[in-house]
Amino acid sequence: MAELVHLTIDGRPVEAAPGTLVIDAAKKLGIEIPAFCYYEGLSLQAACRMCLVEVERAPKLLTACTLPVAEGMVVRTATPAVAQARKSMLELLLTNHPLDCPVCDKGGECELQDMAFRYGVGESRFAETKVHVPEKQFSPVVFFDAPRCILCYRCVRICNEGLGVNALGVVNRGAVSEIAPNRGDHLECDECGACIDICPVGALTSGIYRYHARPWEMEHVGTICTFCSNGCKTTLGVRGNRILRGNNRDRSGVNGEFLCIKGRYAFDFLHHPERLQSPLVRSGGELRPVSWVQALGAVAERFLEARARGGRIGVVGSNRTTNEENYFLQKFARQGLGTGSIDHRRTGDVPALLSALAGRGDALATVADLYTTKAALVVASDLAQQHPLFAFQLRANWRHHHARVYTVTRGPVREDQYSVQALRVPPGGELEAVESLAPALRKEPELVILFGGGIRGAAVQRLVAFGDSLGIPVKYVCLVDYSNSRGAFDMGLAPELLPGYQPAPNPGLTLAEMLAAPDLDVLWVVGANPLREASLAAEKAFVVVQDLFLTETAARADVVLPAASAYEKAGTVTNTCGEVQRLRPALKVMGVKSDLEIFGLLARAMRLELGGARPEPVFEEIRANVPGYGVPAAVLATGGAAQTCPAAAPEIPPRPDLVRPASDTLFTSGTLGRYSKVLSSVLEFPGELYKGAGE
Amino acid sequence: MTFSPDLEARFARLLESYPPGRRRSALIPMLMYAQDEVGAVTGEVVEEVARRCGVTPLQVDEVVSYYSMLHRQPQGKYHVQVCTNISCLLRGGDKLYEQASRKLGIGHKETTADGRFSLEEVECIGACSWAPAIQVNYDFHHDMTPEKLDKLLASLEKIQ
């Protein structure tokens, strides 16, 4: 490591690595140098002039945000000249800035307000009329109010550099400069809203949140996004039992500040008018609302009856329910109902990867690894569409550390903008293409391989064998589709798997077999919609569905139990990298119960001894009993992510035939996506995956 | 979109004169040459230049809207640009602008009915040392006075 540079800031000595900027060196001393345009992780702009400091032997004030430290440098931040410069800058910024703080969304969390409070003067010398421009709507989620803009370029840079979307620019010059969208009067982009959150003032505001609340009126609940499998933390702003916004400004969680449209806005499914809020029981051919007692009684009776006469019972678990729910459900099925027929819709071949790795827990990559690895290989997945956080991480890694990224995909992907090699192959040709990269990959110091659901079974084994043959440290990510797809496997929602990838002694039917079995007596579906794409052969089967909405499957049910969403309950979920994180309930929806609570009530009605059905004791049971899940409780309790390292038993039979990736885009996401008005309101909906050909 | 063979040759030379990966450096000259030939930086020109320089159309638009020498609409035969930035303003630039406006009977970014003149009040054109300055097409006119402006406009009027 290069020698440290010594300098003095406000009379206090500090040392910093060469290349450190004065603004960051000051931070080490606890000295705040105010700035608007400077933003960690983005390119330097020096547009706002707020960070001017005095440097000894420099004739003028210098911008601390672009000034690298130098040996013997003497910096002063608390001189009359600096204080005056800050006052002048704020006075200039406020010449055209409307003083509509009382109705501005940003009021209370506005950086310009804070700066004016701390460094500004109370009055202005400008008596001229302020330039006013009417606000513009760039998209259903992005509004722009030009007079409030202070031209810090943060939004432009996060979009161009952070996302690689290039949807925002600054047009015109001088006092009439303003932010412009890429399609004349509107945006065509990821609609992620990063530009809104990064805006230091209220120039860019959210179509979902604007004029709904003052920030201090909301309760802020940090929980895990319930859509894709990346496991982003979203901090939900809740007021009056409604979620008003989602963001992650405190950078907690594996995602830092990153969120896509789903994490930031798509929570609206929760308040959809078609949300089920009462149990339904079929009578006279129609589903009619009944009390919970009646509905649970009806289910318990039929379950007990079916079990007593040795009937065929099938249980379908969910890609979105918590680990606790999944664990309890398989226990309910196997011990309570005596059936081995339990499955879920599989979206990636996690067991194949874990089998191939044979217990090498250190070969599983984390989300953080994607930002630090020297090289990455993306196989059969369009990350920007399906795993937006991972696309963001790899791009940030390339921008900051020159990571070398290789892609092997069916169609063009966003990584093409910077990847060192991009191979296009028809489905099935991926492995050959990957193997052709061997000479280049062997020269890399390390590698993370991410592969989509198109790579399964023997292909996964071949991929791992290829990784082993490179002679460099290789880590893997098996990409799955939904928020707890990984946890569904981990908790044994598969006939051949017990929790922790142990072989099940009496494997029952798979999901497809359950649907096809003409003599199935009971089908219990929790948070899944298998009848959207398939039909149920057993016409007389008693069907119980737990879900948020009257899906195709729920419409066929005999009893429908309204379930709580992830934003309404506690528990843990595991992202596609195997990192466990905790959910926190943000609100309550009247009439619904969490799936775990429903299981508990059913168990009691059936007089089953399955243990307490509350998240904490069930998670303790998981930690104690499920191999690989002995994660430190303190990490989870403090909102962290703890990676699990399950090892699949070698005798687990490979079932690549059961893996069916969902081919969702950035703007779709299974059942929940269908009920989010925000997702379908944007112009880009439903998005495209290689022009209709899903990966 | 295609340009004349001469312009195509010029573009080819232009793109070669920057280091590899720096194609975008050709942006401003390319826009100016294209404007000279096409008459304005039309939407089509923006798209084409963006493609050739490897930037987005929005990034081209940022540049076009910034510089007063680039125009999205065709201008008059004589495009009169009067600087009213600080140096010129202190030396009477604003008066010159008003005079030109009165004489030509048009305002900021307007064109006379016969298409002969267009007028624009511009930001600094880099001629502060000889303020106040006026630019007509590519020609600079320094140390302007009301009399010199009258003469200039009259002489332009006469040219056939």
C-alpha cells in the first residue's frame, strides 16, 4: 500500500491515502464540508461550489470535492472567507428557488433547507422576480419541478453512471438550464426512481408519494422487498396504516441505496381493491365470505378426514412466504398430514449447485462479492431485467474497480456496455460458449459465476467442473426468481428434500404430479398459483388456497384463506445468494392473517403437536435443526444479512425437469406484480426479455 | 441520413483526429458542419450525430441547447447575435440589442418575414476584450457602437 499523505485541516493533523479528496479526509476528523453535487460513488462534478475551502498558498478558494490531498497541505474550513463563500453560494442557489417548503415533498429532509439553516444568511439581496417554470411529468413515477432544481447533476449521474440507462440530461444554459428526459417530454427508462431519492431538493418528486405526507409524520420500517430474489432492503414510509413510499436512504441492507421500481413503488398491490379480506368457503357452487372459525373448521375437518382414510394429500408452498412459514408448512405436511407430497414452483436449480459444490460453503458468493470480485461471468440471465441489484453491483464494480465482466446470454444485455466479452448463444449452447472463455478466465485472479434458471441439472455440474478447472478461486450464484425462492428449497418445500437439503425418506408427488393425479383428495396451496398454467386433474379434490388475491387457483378452491403479505409480517427470507434477512411488519390489513398464523390455527383445530407457530421460536428451531442455518442471531436482529452455507446430501436425486424459470421482467413479478397498478402504469410495462423470448 | 461527399470526407477525417474511444470529442465540430450543410440541427441530424459519436441523442441535445452557435431551427440569412453578458452589458450591449431589435422589427430568436435576418441575445461569445461584441454568422464585430451597428445592418441589407 502506498504511503499515507499527511495534511492539516483546521489545525488538526490527518493522514489519508494518496488520491483521497479533501472533503473525505475532513470527514475522518468529523469536520463537515458542505456539498450538494459531491456524491460518494459517482463521478466528480464541482458544480455547486458549496465545498469551497481555503488552502494555504492557493490564491483562491478551492473545491474540496475535487482536491486530492497532498503532503503538507494546510486546509482551513472555518475562516470568514469560507463562511462568506457558503453564504454567497446559498444566496445564489436561492435566487430562483421557490420558497414553497411548506408544500414541498422534500420539506424536512431537504439538503438545501439544512444548508440554509446551518450556513446561509437569513435574507437575500435579490429583489427580482423569480424565474418560474410549470412542473412537468416525466413518467407516472417521476415529476420534475424545474425552479426547485439546483443543478447538482446527481440525478443525471446516478442514471448514466449508476444504472447505465442514460435517461436524464441537462439542457439549455445559465438560469434556464433544466433537467430533460431522454424522449423529448417523457422518460423511457427503468423507472427505478433513483433520481428522485438522490435529489437533494424537491426538484424530482415521486408520482406515488408526492403531496401525501410530511416525512416526519411517517413511521419508517426497514424490511425486505417481496418481489425478486436479490433481497434488497426497502424502508417503507407508513402513515395511517398505509404504505406511502419505499426507499433506502440510510443505505442499510445488501443494496445500499439501490432499489428498482418494485422495491421503491410496487408495494401498492397491498392496497389493491381486490385484496381478499375475509375467508371464503364454497357453498352452492360459489365462494361466500365466512368467519375464520368456520373456514378453519371446514379445512381441519376435511384434512383430518383425508388423513384418517389415508387419502392423497398434496401441499404446494410459496416462493414468497418466510423461512419460518416454509419450515412449518413442510413440518405440517410431513408430520401433521403424513404426506411427502410437498413442492413449490422451482425457478432455479439450487440443489444441483449445492450438490456440485459438495459442502464448499466458501464457494457461494454474496451480494457484496459482486461489488468486489475482480471478474464475473453472467450465464443465461438478463440481470438488468431480472436481478436489477446484481446488475447495479457489477456495474459499480466495473466503474470503481475495473471489474472484468463476461456474459453468455441469448440476447443483448445491459452489461454489453462495458463487458470484456459478450457471447450470444441459443438456449442450450451456453456451456459450450462458457468453455470457450476458458483461456481468458484462467488469467483472472478470481471469478464469480452467476447463472440463471436455464442452467440446471447436469449443466450445473458441468459449470462447476469448469469453474474448478480454471485453477482460480471461483464463487457461484444460482439465480432464482422470487423473494424467498431460495428459502423454499432451503426449508424443504420439495418432495425429495428435507430442510437443509437432506434426503427425504418417503418422497411424495411433485407439483406437476399432484396436479396430474386424478385421485388426489386434498390440494393445499399456499401463496402460489399453479392453476394459472396448468389444470387440476382431480375434479373432486378438496382445494384450500392461502393467498392475497382470488387467483386462478383460488377461484377453483373450496376454501380460500386471506393471507398477509411480506410487508405485514415478521420472519426471515433468504435471497438468491443464501443471505438470510429479517422482515419487519409495516402495517396490518384487516381480516387477513399471516400464513404462519393460519398454520398454527389449523394445527390447533386439528389437535396437532407441531410447536408454537410464531416467527421467533420457529426460527430458533430452524437455526438449531436445519444444516447451514446456524447463522448468528445478532446479525439478523440488527438488520444485517447472514449467509447460510447448506450442503446438499450427495444422494439427492437431480430434478432439472422441474425447474421452470418465471421469465419475469423489470416490470412484472408473478401474482403480486399483476396487482401492482404502478408496475402496469409505466410506459415500459411489461418490458421485454430478448424480444419476447424468455431466458 | 447521408451528407454530401465533401462533408462525409470531413467527418471521416474528424473522427480520426481523436484518440481511440474519444469519438465524442468530434461532437461540436460535427454539429457545426452538419448545420452549415443542412441549415439547422434537425432532429434527424441529432440522431445521426449521436450515432456517429457514440452518445445518446439527449447528450447531443444538451450540447445543442447550450451553445448559441447551434440552432434547432433554420435561421435568417444573417443571424445577428448580440452578447449581453457582463462585459458587453457594462459597455452597452443591452442597448445594442434593443437597437437591433428595433431596426429589424424582430425579437429574440425571431426571423424577419423575408428570411434575411434573425436576431438572438446570446451569452458570452468570448470577445470580452473587445466588448461590446456582435456576431453575424461566423464573423465577429468588435467594439461596437450604435453607429457601427447601423452601418453593419445597412451593409448587410444591401448585399444581394
